[in-house]
Amino acid sequence: MASIDAQTHSSSSNAPPPPTSFLTGTWYVNYSTLPMWKDKRNVRITYTALPPSNPTENPSTPRLDDLVEYQTLTSEKIKTIQGIDTPSGGDTRAWDWRGKGWLKIASSHWEFLDWDNKRGEGEEWAVIWFQKTLFTPEGIDILSRSKEGVGEQTLRVITVDLAGREQYAAVSSGLFEVKRDGVDPTRPI
């Protein structure tokens, strides 16, 4: 990836996987290719660290509570999707999600493609790829800690990088801005 700075990472590089501490907290979905977000607004995901499911056998395997909150375009009511994330393949680049409650039958696999972990020093963002499921197509989300989203230069670097990766070019061409109250929706992709 064309690096924004030294703390930008790519899953295709030899960079270490993002630490669980990078994930925890609230993220805003700024851009997506997933059709489910086209008629939604204020989509945010909050990850909270959970104790290991089996501390005796695997005390170091992290788990995350995954709370997605959003509103429809015409309602003030906040809707939620809840699940649990566990690492897939031994590190925190790739995760497997399992729904909670009536969504327990649903599962998905997602991976970090790129991330920048300058917490407290400016933009903090992540690009996540989602594998196709029975309920959703393959997709990409661009997340940031800021509701206002990533800056234009950062967005340009991310989209150029995705377009240059053969396995993600087609899916990333469908990126659209997810509506967020109080954010100017006219920024180019």
C-alpha cells in the first residue's frame, strides 16, 4: 500500500497483526460496498474485549463482543445486531463472527486489509473485507474512529490501493458513503 505514514499496515505485508486493543472501542462505518447499509445511517460498531471462552485450554485467545448500531433513514430508533468475534487462523488479522440471540444461526468471516493505529495522533482507520455469506455478498467497509470519517487524502490512498489489488478491485469499485448525521455527503470517493 502507498503508505500514509510508518504506522499504516497492510494484511499483505509482513507487518504484525493489529492488536486486540486496536479494535476495542467504537468505529464508524464511513464507506461500504454492502447493500444493507444503503438505506441506513449512523452505522457504528463497538468492540468490547471478553474473557476467553475456555481460559484453561486457551487463555490467550481473545474474544470480542461485537455490537452494531444503526438507524434507518427515516427513523430515530436505534437498531442493533449483536455477535461475538473470535480470531480465525491464529492471529487478529482475520476474525469469525457468530450472531447472538435469534442471529446465532448466522456467521461470517472478516479480515483486516489495512489499518492505521495512530490512536490519539490523528486519523485512526481500518479497511475490512467480508466474505460472502448466505445473507450478504462479499464486501468492504472503511471504518474510522471519527464520525466525520477519513480525510480525502487517506480515502484516496485507500481506494487506489484497493483498486490495485486484483482480488479486491471489483468489489471495491462499488464503495459508497454511508450516511452519517451532521457529515457532508459530497466528499468524492
